[in-house]
Amino acid sequence: MTDSCAAGGPRAGLPPALAVLTAGRPAGSLSGGSSTTGFFSVASPELKRCSMARGCLQGVKFLMFAFNLLFWENKCLLLTFFVLLLLVFLLEATITILFFAYTDKIDRYAQRDLKKGLHLYGTPGNVGLTNAWGIIQTDFRCCGVSNYTDWFEVYNATRVPDSCCLEFSDSCGLHAPGTWWKAPCYETVKMWLQENLLAVGIFGLCTALVQILGLTFAMTMYCQVVKADTYCA
């Protein structure tokens, strides 16, 4: 198509279909009278196709230029991406190994820190923590970290937050312990996580797989760029 659009001469520049139609006509018959109108009416679709082809080629050229410009100096960017993603992957792997190796110690430290955090409940600037404890105790039907008595140290009194009540009402946390949830929140949430361990494991494996694929692709592209730079140097 591009050859027919670029070739010279009055008939050499015509598409094949028009060359057949104009065969046997004098060359000057295309340059005057009603034959000129007939020629352009027939050639119009072919001219449009030539114009579209040129437009597509120009678009491809600009896209290739933009792509090359975007990834100019991409060797450094790819290497930086690879290193950062590798560090994140190694950090996640280390945390996972340490978690399973020191589960008992993690349990003790976590419960200790959570009990310390109870003293921030209801204080200014800790709305998020207060709401979180309210949601956990209401949804999991539990009270305190290891027991509802954890709240006694917070309030310095025999009371718990209203979210610990079996039936919620204003100031229900001041009632007798028989109206509060007895299950410890830490163990309840831990059991829930263990019951959903398969889903958590699948999510973790999918995340690791995506990271490994990202590392592989980044290093492959980096090596290809280095080879290209070496051959073109």
C-alpha cells in the first residue's frame, strides 16, 4: 500500500484496482474534464487507506520513541527496583521464619505489650486504639487480653468497657462480672487466625510468588539491557 502511495508517475502511483480501470486511457485523460472528477471519486477510498496507513506508521514511530525515552537510563532503575524488592522479600522471609521459631516468646511479648496498650484506651489522641478494642471485644465476644480483669488495672476499679457486656447498654461495664464476656481476646483472635490459616497461607504464597516473578523479570530485563549496551558500544 505504501509503495502505491509513494511511487511516481501518473499511473504508477495508482492502486492496482485503479490501474486496471484506467488501462488503455491516455495519460492526459486524467487531467481534465469529467474524467478528473470520476478519477477522484474512485480513488478517494484508496487515498484514505494510504492516509490511514501513514498515520498508523507515524503513531508507531512516536510510541517507540516515547517507550525508549521512558526507559532511557532504565538499567539503573531496574537494578534499584530489583534490590529494593529483594530486600523486602528477604525481610518478609526472615520475619516468617522467626515467627514460627519463637512462637511462644512472641505470644508472651505480644500479650505484655497489649496489656500496656490497654492503659491508652479512651485517652485523648488514641481514638483508633479505642475503637479497635471496641470492635474486637464486640465481634469476638471477648474481654481483655488474657482476662476481663486486665481492665481492672486500667480503671483502678472493678469495671470494664461497655463493649465487654453480653448485652450492650450505657455504663453496663459497671455491672457484675456475670454480665461480661469471659473469653480472653488474645486467645480468641489467635484461634480465629489458626482456623483461617489456610487462607492466610495462600495469600502469603501468592504474595511471595508475585515478588519472585518481579525479581526474575527485573533481572532478566537488566541483563538484556547490559548486553544491548555492550554490543552497541
